Amino acid sequence: MKGSSILEINLEAIRDNTAKVVEICHQQDIAVLGVTKGFTAIHQIVAAMVEGGVDGLADSRMENILKLRRRGFNKPITLLRIPRLSNVKNVVRYADVSVNSEVAVMQALSRAALEMGKVHKVILMLDVGDLREGVMKGNILNTVRQIIDFHGIQLIGLGTNMGCFGGILPSNDNLGFLVEVKNFLDAYLGYDLEVISGGGTSTLALVEQRRLPAGINQLRVGEGILLGTDTTNSRKIPWLRHDAFLLRAEVIEVKAKPSVPIGEIGRDAFGNIPEFQDQGMRNRAILALGKQDVYVEGIIPTDEHMKILGASSDHLIVDVTDCLRNIRVGDEISFCLNYAGLLSACDSKYVKKRFKGG
Ligand SMILES: *Cc1c(COP(=O)(O)O)cnc(C)c1O
């Protein structure tokens, strides 16, 4: 449909970034799972990750995993969010591996797998301090003891997640702990755990510096491949591309207006009381893009002279006074996105997707 905003997706950039991440990881015997949840598993992007050489795919949502299976992707797929007790049958049916921390869920997975005559692979998540999902240190052996009797599931490895809730950075200490537990459990179980999954994009910093503890042999990478950024370590990854996604929206009004509203101030459309600084008259552009289209806090104008002043459901207000070019009605303004912005734009039915470099 003409008139809607466009998310331009450069598949070549995704392929290049994937290939670079895969190369540096494979040099150190680390497998790479391409994480597809940041873009609702749009199949063209997944295909670019596969062409870039990922060893497997991973997503946190069963809806996305089903979509991948229907599209015929036959790489192993890992479910990245603890399965819902009420959805274990689908997990066994469509995912090869799931991450787990709850005995009751693993018991249910076991029953579902036995019913279907399948073996479902399980990665036990350990909480090394970020305090999102995972078994705490003191409970690991107790948990393993309970799940080894469950037929139909096979404990194939250990994993951890960092930088998501507590903002904890991957380190030699917390990842080394994962390897220590593996060594202990190998002896206890009488077989070798084959996967030690050491986090996502934020662990790439240790890989670059060749400081990742030996034994970590899998990473689950989303943000780095997609955006070339590492939010947890607040950095742009210098050896990755940052041009895979661009959001474009159209200007529908340009006028000089005072920087402070005129009249008594109540609440804005979302119930907040806005505050303004008087900067005199400013040139303001309104774009046909709003909170209903994307997560506005997650987009950044590519023109550094522009400033987003605010947004309502359907309008984005941008100060264009300092722009070097004259902004006019009908012009297209482009934006970079962060992870939250990307997720919202991919998920938005109001944002049209356009591919290049396919
Ligand atoms: C989202 C997610 C990832 C990917 O993280 P990035 O920072 O995007 O690389 C990895 N593991 C789990 C468990 C996740 O939920």
C-alpha cells in the first residue's frame, strides 16, 4: 500500500554479519545459533542467516518456530524461552531443543515426547547472576538428579543468559563456572554434555579477545548479526555492518511553530503531563508515523541535525530547524533502529517491508 512507512532490509548486510560472526566463532570451535525473535522470524532474513552459515536457529516463541517449519527451514531449532507447561506438545513436535529450568516442565516434555515416540533435547539453564531464568547454583545437582529419570528427554547441555534483566556482563568467572559444572556433571552422568551455551551477542566481546573459557561451544546471536551493536556492553561492534535496517516515513506537515504550547497544559494523549523548554520559533515536521506503528523511543533519525520532539499514536513530531537541507511535505525521513525499535517495526502491520541485496 502506498503511503505506509517502509522498513528497508538489506539482506546482504545480514549475510555478511552472519558470515563474520560464524567465522570468528568457528575458529574457536563455537557453534552459532541465529536468533530470529528480534524480527518475528521474517523468512527472507532467516534465509540470509542460513546463507551466512549459522549452525542452527533459535527463537523464544513457538509461533515463530512454527512459521520457520512451515517455510521449510530444516536446521535444528532451539526454543529460547522456557516452554509453557500448557504447550509442551507443540514444543516436542516443532522444536529440536528447548532451554529449561523447571522440573515440572521437563517432566511434561518427557511425557509428551514418550507419547509421540520422540526424544526431545533439553538444555538446562543455570542462573549465574543475571537473575532472569535458570537454576540457582545450590540447586543444580538436585535438579539434574530429578530429570535424569525422565525418559523421552535427553539432557544435552547447559546454558546461561546474561545482560537481560540484571545487565550482568559475561566474564571468565561466570562462564568458567558453566564449564566447571559441565565437568562435574559429565562424571556424574557418565556421558559428556555436548552443548555449553554461553550467551548471546554480549559474549562476542570475549570471543574477539580470545578470552572465552575453553569448553563454551555455542552462542545464540541476534542483535550483533542484525544491528552490529552490543547493547549490554554499550558498543558498536567495529567489525560488523550497521546498515541492515532503515525505517522510512513520509512528512505530512512542515510549519514554524513556537516551542512551547499555547494555553493551559493538561495531559497528553497518553496521560502524561508534558514539559517544554522555550527555544523560540522552530521548524517542525510531522511524519505519518506514530506509537501505533513503531516503538518511537527505539528509532533514531539518520540525519543528526534532526530531533524527535514527541509522538502520538499516528504522528511523529520532529524538529528540523537545524537540518542542512530544506525539509518539505512529501519528503521521506529515514531512521536507524535499536533492538526494541527493530522488533516493533518488524511486528507492525503498518510498516511495509522492502528487501534489497537478496
Ligand atoms: C534473545 C536471546 C538471545 C539473543 O540475544 P542477542 O543479545 O540478541 O544476541 C540469546 N539467548 C536467549 C535465551 C535469548 O532470549
